[in-house]
Amino acid sequence: VTSRGVAESRKTAAGEIAALVRLAELDEALLDRQDERRRPVYDEVADERHALGAKLPPDLLEAYERAMRGGRRPAVVRFVASVCSGCHVRLHSTLEQKIRRRRGVAPCPHCLRLVYDPEWLAS
């Protein structure tokens, strides 16, 4: 694999992570709004949510939806110092390597939230 290929795949993964984080923010706001007033969802928010979902690979979107169905709020959390910031459990080194080096995001085996490495968004 060329360095250009690695850079492009890293850029793609960073875009997926950014889309997941934004999707989680939208869903959190929508859920809060429903809890408060039970108002209908605004079309532009639904449109943005649909567009973000379309950018994600099916397996990643399914993992996100699984976390949401499980009541995990937020559904996307940071990976900090080898720990899932959702459930505060230390992740196995194999999963840590997957998150840090290969994809930037993976489901936490303990709480099912999607855990991402914020370093991927900094590059």
C-alpha cells in the first residue's frame, strides 16, 4: 500500500468519524427535543441526518443504530487513555490497536457505544 493510499484511507476514516459524531449530536438533540416538547422533527435536521447516514458504510451505521436502540446516550464516545469514555472500561489491546491504527472507530464490547480515537480528527 502506498503512502498516498494510506493517507486517502485515513482521510476517509476521519470523514466517517466526523459524520458519526455529528449524527450522534443530531440524534441527541432530537431526543432531547422529543422529551421536552414532543414536537415534530424539522425537515432540515432529518435531511442532514439522512445525508450523514448515507456517507457511512453499512456495518458502521448498523453498529451506531445498535447502540442507539440499546439506549446508549451518547452513542459515539471518545477513546481516551485506553478507556471507553462511555462506560469507563479499559479496552483490550487488540481493540485499541484497531481503533488507533486501522479504522479509528469500533464498537465497545462492554457498552456497545462506538468508540473513536480523537487523534483521527486532528489530522
